[in-house]
Amino acid sequence: MISSRTVVAIGLGLALCAGLPLQAADGDAEAGKQKKQMCEGCHGIAGYRTAYPVVYSAPKLGGQTVGYLVKSLQDYRDGARKHPSMNGVAASLSEQDMADLAAYYTGAN
Ligand code: HEC
């Protein structure tokens, strides 16, 4: 005979396994490539070098690590890192968007 307490414990265990996002979203570089249009106006075209450095005044994203890119975007979204443009941009991104964009940019140059 299984006690109701055991049933509750099993149910909770299953709920924990199935429901909670225990790790960060997996990034999809192809999806990120589709989403990066809104970044390019400021961050330039990956791999492109302009003769006028002033055009490249937003930091280069290509080749930075996934962890750094995602953390930066989360910090802008949460206000831990402040910049009016990036706070606005990051607020419009989901965790999946951030993961996808990071996956794309880490492989760009
Ligand atoms: C309106 C211009 C603008 C747009 C659009 C924009 N950015 Fe930025 N971004 C900036 C500027 C300027 C900074 C530097 C801000 C600072 O000093 O904190 C920055 C910083 C960043 C950083 C931190 C880089 C570092 O080296 O610390 C990341 C990551 C980033 N942006 C990602 C993105 C992504 C992804 C998008 C598109 C979804 C995007 N940005 C769109 C202007 C922009």
C-alpha cells in the first residue's frame, strides 16, 4: 500500500523534473541570425571593418563568449548594467532570444 505522502512526494518530484527550467535556454545560432537585424544598426555587420572607427562605437559582439553575451543582456534587462539604448533593446528580448543571439555572435567574427 503506497501512502498518500509517497504519492505527493513522487508527484512533486515529477513536477520538478518536468516543469522547471533548471538550465539556461539552449541557443540556436541560425535563429539568432534571423534576430540580429535589430542589433546591426549599432553593432555593425559581423566581420565588417569600417574605415571610420567612429561608426563602430558600439562594442564588437562577434567572438565574445556565450556566457558574457547572455549575462550582459540580462544585466541590461534587469538594470544592473545601465545604458539607455541597451536597456530598451534587452527589455524586448526573451531568454530564448538572448541565447540565440549569443549563439550566433559567439561564432561570428
Ligand atoms: C541603439 C543602438 C544599439 C542597438 C540597436 C543595440 N545595441 Fe547593444 N550596445 C549599444 C551600445 C552603445 C553599447 C555599449 C553600452 C555600454 O557602454 O554599456 C552596447 C552594448 C552591448 C553589449 C555589451 C557588450 C560588451 O562588450 O560589454 C551586448 C552584449 C549588446 N550590446 C548586445 C546587443 C544585441 C544582441 C542587440 C540586438 C538585439 C543590440 N545590442 C542592439 C548599442 C546598441
